[in-house]
Amino acid sequence: MNTEGFKNKVMKFMVKLRTENCIDEGLYDSISDDLSSQRVAWEEQGAVPLAIFEVCVDLVNYIAGGNRFLSEDDQERLEDINDEIYGVLMGLE
């Protein structure tokens, strides 16, 4: 995975969430696919690369802050996204 490319996707997702008050599902799917594609390698290594981990922690913290301008359904979706990312990071065996 290209770390800078991943970081840029996450930043775009966060900016769009903040400025347009919407969840870009296509962009999130791309972020999720990137994480999923590396999961086996990370399990074998026993760790997520630090740069990726830091970006994901920033995203989890950002999402956890909530957004009062989102609908209830979108807020619930953000909680699901937060749980999914946290699960990838903490679910390595």
C-alpha cells in the first residue's frame, strides 16, 4: 500500500465530511479495501506499519468527535465506520 496515497484518501474523506457534511461511501470503500488488502500481511508481521496506524488513529479520533450536522442515519454509519477501522487495527492475531 502506498502510504502517502492512503493518507491522502483519508484526508479527503475527513475534509469532505467536515466541509460537505456527507460521508463519501466510495472513498470510504477505497480506504476499507486498502486496509483489508493488507490485513494478512500485517497479521504475519504482527503489526500495522506506524505511518498507517497513525493515519487510522487520526481518522478514528476525528470520527469519534461526531458531526452535529449529519443525519441520525449518517451518524450511525460513522459509528459503524469507526468500529470497522478500529476492528482492523485491533483485530490482528
